[in-house]
Amino acid sequence: MINYELYKVFYWAAKTGSLTQAAKVLFLTQPSVSHAIKQLEDSFGITLFYRNSKGVALTQEGVILYSYIEQSHILISLAEKKMDELKNLDSGELKIGGSDSLFKHYLLPFLEEFHQRHPGIGLSLIHGTTPEIITFLKEGRIDLGVVRMPIIDTQLEVREGIQLQDCFVAGARYAELKAKVLSFEMLLRYPIILFSRNSRARMAITELFHEYGYELKPEIEVGSVDLLIEFARKGLGISYVTREFVSKELDNGTLFEIQLDVQLPPSQVGIMIMRNMPLSSAANTFIGQIK
């Protein structure tokens, strides 16, 4: 293939109609421009320019070549502009995977700030469970995932985010429990409401009950954290939720936390990316903003 630099010289010589002007644009000497044109003509075995009183003009063959090179130059210029926009976060897209609750209760302030700073970057939020988010990341459908840890996968790199504390909460119907400390056995006498999907939080509390010799069977399963909160508020049972996600309800008294004689372990949120894979400028900036 012919060196791209020769085409660049040809383009500017044709565009300006002057070898001298082409040399100025390209920061070359005029002999260098003349030599490049001769190399290109020799490689094709045809004449591309002829001299006139104003400088140089394209032959018929040169006009045909210029029509292609001009399109290439425009596309390359657009590509360079697009790369500059992506680098400066003027355009592009940021795709994030996570659960509804983490988007709403954890990421929303960061997403709002990011959008205000970089309105040209499109935001795409992909919802799913932790296993689904891992699959999305490996398939390249998202740039990063926000999930509960631990995540053990050699293909992934997980950076620690905030710590969360899960708890059981109830509404006014179970007000008599406010002053009590319950064991797991006592708690299981009441209807338990759990998230229906295979979430990390549900897996963790089920395993904890199992360690103490109890089987945690929910009476009601729901598909969102908002329903966990609403069902508990209406007195349909005792919901297992993340304390940070019900802070408003705990503060205004529409819900209260069930006190247990066992300390529930906290959980860690992680920012998950593919190991040894370059991140886009938008993804790098967003992760830095969260940290």
C-alpha cells in the first residue's frame, strides 16, 4: 500500500493548487512536496498534475483520485474530531449495570452530577441481578457494574464502594415489637417478606439463618425494594431491606427496625469492571467521581 503521507501531500497540493502552499500547510519544503508527488505518480504510472500559470492543476486521472482522497480526508477529520470529543467527554455513552435499588438509592446523586457536568454523554442503565450484570459485563454490553460483594472471578476487577447494612423492618401493625429483642426463632413466627429475585442480600440472609439452624421461608416475595418497603408499611409482614434505603421511613416513623439478638453482618458495594481491559474516558471519569 502507498504511504498515507503521500496521499496527504497529494490532497493539499490539489486543494491549494500550489506546491508551495501545500508545503506550508504540511510544514515541508517545496522539494519534499515535489518528490512526494513524483513518488505517487511513479507508483501509479500516471501523471496526476500539470503545471499552469497559477501553480498546478489536476489531470483527468488526478481528479478521479482526488474525489476518493477528499472523502477519506473528511472521514479521517471527523474521526479525529470524534476522538477529541470522546476524550473531552463532549459525546459518547456510559453504560452501567446494577439493581434498581442501587441505582435509586446509591448511584442517583452521582449520575445526576455526572450528567450535569457532561450533558453530551448518553447514560444507559441496565437492570439485573448480580449474575446477570456479570454476564452483561463479559459480553461487552456495559462498561461497568455496581453490585454487592463478594465477587470472585479472575476476569473481573472489583473496586470497593460504600458499605451497607441490611435489617428487618415493620410497620405500625407490629408496634408491640418495638421494645423487644427477637431471636431468629421468634422472628420466624411472623410473616417474612423477601425480594423474589436471586439477589446477593437474599442469598446472604438465607445462608445466615441456615448457619443458625433455621430455614428462612418468606410468606411473601416481591420484585422490587419499593414493594418491600410498601408491604411492610401496610402491615403485610416484616421486610428484609437495606437500612440506608429506608432511612426516610425510619426517620418519620412509618417503619421501625426489628431488634435481633444476632448482629447482621454489613455488606460492601463494589464497582466491577473487566480486568486488563481499557475503560472509556466516560467510565474512568464516573468511577473517579464515585471514589
